[in-house]
Amino acid sequence: MAKSRPSSSFFSSFLSPRGDTLLYLIALLSIFSLLLHHLSISASADSHFEGFDADEEPEDDFILLQPPLSDLPRRSPPPPTTLSTSSDPESHHGPPNPPSDSDLPPKPSTTTSSFDYWDDDEFEGFPTEIPPPEVTTQSEFTSAPADPASAQPDETVKVSEPISLTKRIRLYTVEIICVSFLIMFAINYFTGKKENETLALAWAAKFATRDTIFDKNFSLLGVGEGDNSRLLLKEGQNVFRFYASGRRFCEELVATMELKSRQDLIAKLYNMIVPCKDEITFEVRMNEDVMDHVVFALAKKEAAKAMQKEVRDLQRFANLMTSGPNARKWVSDELTVITESKEVAGDLITETVLDQVFGEKAFANFGKWFISMHFSDQQQSAHRKLLVFKFALPDVKHMADMTRLVALVPYYIDLIGRYKLSSQARSKTEAARSKVAQEVYKELHNERQEALQRKKAEKKKMMEEAQTKLTAEALRKKEAKERARQLKKTMPKIKMSRGA
């Protein structure tokens, strides 16, 4: 019995502690509670460490009930280390109640983020900056409308204001301009085409129908055979041709009407700035055995200078003639004669022509439609003997004004067909033609020599390029072959003869 008393006293001291034993027991419980608290914190933070996955995903309710970071209480400075007794016992283990606004210290004047009071080592993986929540002031509540219906969010779709007609036109300015231009172009195309056809048909009706000038002087008119053949051949919207044949001294007559490009709107606008005329050109192909040596041209002064520089036969054979032969009546001052000899000019500019067209008075009335005429047996074309007349076309209502000019065509066909030069004039023209023929031959010879030189140079260049591409062995063989050929040339020729 004496031995069991100490053990019972030991257990009784634990069940009813007194004095120092109570203090030791409280200290042991405190250390054990601190250890459990530390282990629980470290276990919950392990799931947020970088490189580790959480054991369990947080529940949605926890995420939704978690308060925003900006509403968390800021860490206050540690209280002074003084003992104080609390009347409330620590009977609950839940989170502490958030302090009221009156208990919190006043906010500093400078705006600081709530992250400034957090420990970076304790919270990892959070964004560096979170925008603060919108705080509604009392003035906004007072300014809100009192009507509860207006306080609800406006779910109606806003309808844009209607655009006025002027604004719509401004939005489509480029499209309107393009469409307007296309419409104007189409209208101008058909109207201009019709106008050109009307002008060409008016000329044909005046000079190429029955009992007109060409009907009386040619047996065949138009592009076909028979009375119902077409008079005009349309080669373009502004180009028309007329053919006539069946007359002595000539093979055929071709009239080409080159009218303004009235169907082209751009060309029409250009012609407003640079005006041009409707023109008709008559080309008469003379027979080879009827036309003598004649090189002659008559035109207005500006056109005559241009012709003398540009036309090849006028450059070689003819010169400008400033005055008439033997002080006789001559052409108008507006005209210039280019001729091979004065005899030819005097014979071709007759009194009849001066009275009808080229005199001073007649040209003032009828000469405004005249451009030029050119007769030559040295034309640079497929047919060498040609008579060329070039006139301007009047409008439809004044087509009769060029009747005298059109009458010059058959008149000069007969005159040139019957014309013969004098022996003196012929000798001069033949000498000039022989000289020109020699010059032409020299030019052709020089051209042939230049062509041969070019061919040789090209061949030599090709051989040099081929040599550069050869190998060393091929070059040695070629040089040996060339030396053998040169050696063979230098060796004397030996004739072998058999003995009897």
C-alpha cells in the first residue's frame, strides 16, 4: 500500500493541477496548438506554390463568396506589448469579425494599392495590379432619377438618325461621276457615229449619185458591181472610202474621208482645244504610159513649207516658186507653188483654174475648203504615178460649196494625161532623175555594205564567244590546225611529172 501511493498522487496532480503543474500544462497546450496551426497554414499554401498542382480544385461557392482583394483589411501596426484581459473568452475558432470603419486608422492622402501591405512570399501567383472597384458617391445616388422604371438598365436599341439626301450624295460622289461619264460617253458614241454617217452620205449624195460629177466622168462607182452596189465603204466610225474607175488616163480613183472622231468623247473634248477639220483625200492612180515627168504641188503657205521638207520627191526634185512665169496672172497670195520647173507650173496653172478656184477673187469665195494638191511620177509608194487632192469637208448644209474643188479632179486627170514636156524641159528632168537614181544607188550600196559589216562583226563576236567556251585541249588542237594551214600556204607548190 505504501508503494501505490506515489503513483496515485501523480495522476491526481494531472487531473487537478495546482500551482506550477497548471502553468506547465497550459504552456504544453499552447505549444501544441501553435504547432497544429502552423501545419494547417503550410498545407493550404502548398497548393499555390509554383510548379505544383493543387490536390483539390476550390469549390465554386468558395470562389463566389470570397471577398475582393481590395476589401481586405489592411495590416495595422503591431499593438504595444502590454498585457490586457479580455472579457470575451476565446470560444470560437472562426475568422475574426471585420472591424468597422471607425476602428480602422484613417487612410493616407496618397492612393496606394492594397498589395503594398501584403507579404510577397506569402501570396504568390496573384496579378501585380488589380483595378479598384468603382465607388458610388452620395452625389451620384442623389442625382439618380426617382422613377424606378428609369433606374432599370436601358435595353432598347438606339436607332441612328436618318442621313439627309445631301450627305448621301456626298458619300457616292465618285460613283456618280463615273456613272455619269459612262452615260455621256455612250450617248456621245451613238450621236457622233450618226453624225459622221450623215456627213459621209451627204457628200456621196451630192457628188456620187446619178447625174453628178463622178457619175458623168466614171463608168463604175462604189465597191461592187451593178446599180444597187454600195457607194461608200465604212472602214471605221470616222473613216469612209469611195471607189471609182472606168476612165481614160487613169486606173482608178480612191476617195478617203477622214472625219472628226465625234463618237469619242475624249477626242471631242480635245478637238475643242485643238480644232481640226473633216478632210477628204482623192488619190488618182495614173496609167504608166501617159504621165510625163511631172513633180508639182500647190498648197497654202504653211502646208507648202511642211510638204517641201517632209515629202521625199519634193525634197529631191522640186523647189519653191515665188512668182509666176513671165509676169502673168498667178495664184492667190495665200498659196505657194512647189515645182520641178517653171514650165510645168505655167502649163498646169491655166487661166481656167485661176478664174474658177485659185485666183484672188475666186479663192476668197471657194478656197477656204482647199488644202493641197500634189502631182508626181516619183511617188514613194506601190504606185509611182499619182495625183493627190486634199480638201476640207463643209457641213451637210454647205456641201455644194466644194463643187468647184471636186471638179478639179477630172480636169487634172485629162490635163496630166495629155501633157507633154518640151525637149529642153525633158532633158533637165531626165538629168535630175539620173542624178537622183545614182544617189539612190549609192545609198542602197552603202546600206548593203553596212549590213555586210554588221554581219561580219556579229559572226566574229560569235566565234570569239565560242573560243572562250572551248577547253585547253580543244584550243591546242585548233592552234595546231591553224599552224598547219599557214605552213601549207607558205610551202612552194611542186608539180610531179612521170618520166617517159
